[in-house]
Amino acid sequence: MSPQHFEDRASHLPAKDRPLYFIINPAASNGKARTAWDELQQYLHQQDIPYWFAISEDEDNLTALAKKAAETPGAVVAGVGGDGTMSLIATAIYGTDAVLGIIPAGTGNDFARTFSIPANPVQACRSLLDGNIVPLDLGRLNGKLFYNVVGAGLDAEVVADANRLFKKVSGSLGYMLALVKQLVFYRPHRFHITVDGKHTELDAWLVSVANAQYYGSGMRVAPEADPQDGYADVVIVGKLHRLQFMRLFPLVYQGKHVKHPAVQVLRGKQIAVKCAKPLHVHADGELIGKTPLKVEMCHHAISIKVPAAENEKISPAV
Ligand SMILES: Nc1ncnc2c1ncn2[C@@H]1O[C@H](COP(=O)(O)OP(=O)(O)OP(=O)(O)O)[C@@H](O)[C@H]1O
């Protein structure tokens, strides 16, 4: 069967129980998502797998395409892109019975790491086709849904600097320069944090509210976070001398930073974070405003298709 564009959708549906829709963000990973899609299309043709697809024009169009695909009962709506792409699809299908699918083709692809979704597009597609449908929590940050990690502190200031000062430097290098700048100049701030009614006040480098485990291209900020348990892990990196912080920093890639006595991990469903000086807030890799931030977790908000072998222990969606 030949693939069809969304706009050409005929009244009949592909003969599969769950129709498969791909939405490709051509800008993801500086345009490399298109190459991933070419490879994937070849595979789909070889296997004679029926599917629908659309290439998004911008963020609003991507959201509209995901909503349109989700109108088909039981649709699997798979993004071909990075975390920004998947976050838009996850929030667009909220309230429908559509299932999120992930073909990692972005720069960081951090959310995919929590579920061990393969980085190769064809392997990711195979595990999408053979995968299990499981429930997924979302969070609501100041009223807007997110699916991965939000927070404030040094990490959000790095994103702000990368967007503002190093915009012309491409991709990861801009973030590296911004990180170096913040490692030299950032000072811990006084945070007021409330987790399910329990109040904490302390000086901290950053506060992350995590549904899943990874952000920032492979940093395992919340190694115990489970995006199916209804809770967010609140990771607080408390006051440390600059050199101590720099020594701690590399440990985040293995998630070992949480063992440091200056790092606390709280868990809750309703989280509020205030700071005397308003700081930038990031959500799923984008800046969305400034503190205060308020998060409310939405348990089993949507469904996601994940590789079967890695997630046998995870309960299927009902
Ligand atoms: N045609 C388009 N459709 C959708 N989004 C687009 C488009 N053109 C530009 N964008 C922008 O692409 C950005 C990047 O997308 P995405 O986050 O999926 O990729 P990435 O940044 O390479 O990966 P990651 O977030 O995993 O590091 C989005 O923030 C969005 O604003």
C-alpha cells in the first residue's frame, strides 16, 4: 500500500487495528530528521506497512496535524523529531485515545532514553510496531502540559543564554558556551519549594521537576523518576562551592549526583517553586517564562507505545 498524505485521507482506513501516523519535524536536529524519515520510509515500503504521514510547517501546524491524526479512533501518532516534537504531540493528543509513538530524530532525544527507545529510526520503528501500549503521566506547569522535565536555576539560565547570547552558534556548541558562562558567573539563589504541602527553603543551584529521567542531551537528572507512577521527582541541588558543583556536574550523566549530600530528591504530585529574584523556567527544553512555577501531575494522562522487551514489567494501558 502506498503512503498517503494527511490531507488526502480517504474515508477508508489502513487495514491495521491501530492506524499509524507519522509527523515529521523537518527542522529537528538541524534538518537531520529528514534523513531519518527517508530511511524510515524506505523500510516501511520494503515491509509493506501501511501508514499516513505529514511534514510539519511550524509548531502550530505540528499540533494541528497531531490533533487531526488523533481524530481517528486508536491512532498511533508517531513523531519523527526531538523532544520538542514529541512534547507537542503528547500535549496535542491529551484527552483522546490516540497513542504517542517516538522515532528519535532530534538533537537530544532525552525522553526516549527513559524508555530505552532505540536511537536508530528503523530500529525505533520496529520497536514501535512490536511495542506495548502503556499509560504515561504528563505534568501541568502553570496550566500548560509538559511530558519530560521542567525547572529553574542554572540549567534554565543556560537555555536563556544559549537563546540570547549564543543564538548564532549552531546546536550544542551554543549550549556549551552558555554552560561555561553560567558555571563561572551563576550564584545559588534562595528557593521556596513546596511539595504536596511540605515546605522547604534553601539556597540552591537548580531545582528540576522531572516526569522522566533525562534532559539536556543525556543528563540523567532524576535517575529514579518513573513517568507512570503519578509523581514528579523534584531534584534540588543545594548550596555548594563553585568547585564542588563543577566536580558534581559530570556525575549527572550517570545519575550519580543524587548520592551527594547537597542533593535532595523529593517526590510529589503538586509542586510550587518560588525564588526571591524571578528566574527563567524551562519546560521540555524550551523557556516558558519565569518563576514562580506550579506543577500538577496528571496520572496516566495519555498512552505511549514503548519497546516490548525493555518494559515487560510495565503495566499495560487499560
Ligand atoms: N516545520 C517545523 N515543524 C515543527 N517544528 C519546527 C518546524 N520548524 C522549526 N521548528 C522548531 O523545531 C524545534 C526543534 O524541534 P525538536 O525539539 O523536535 O528537535 P531538536 O531540538 O533537534 O531535538 P531535542 O529537543 O531532542 O534536542 C522546535 O522547537 C520548533 O520550534
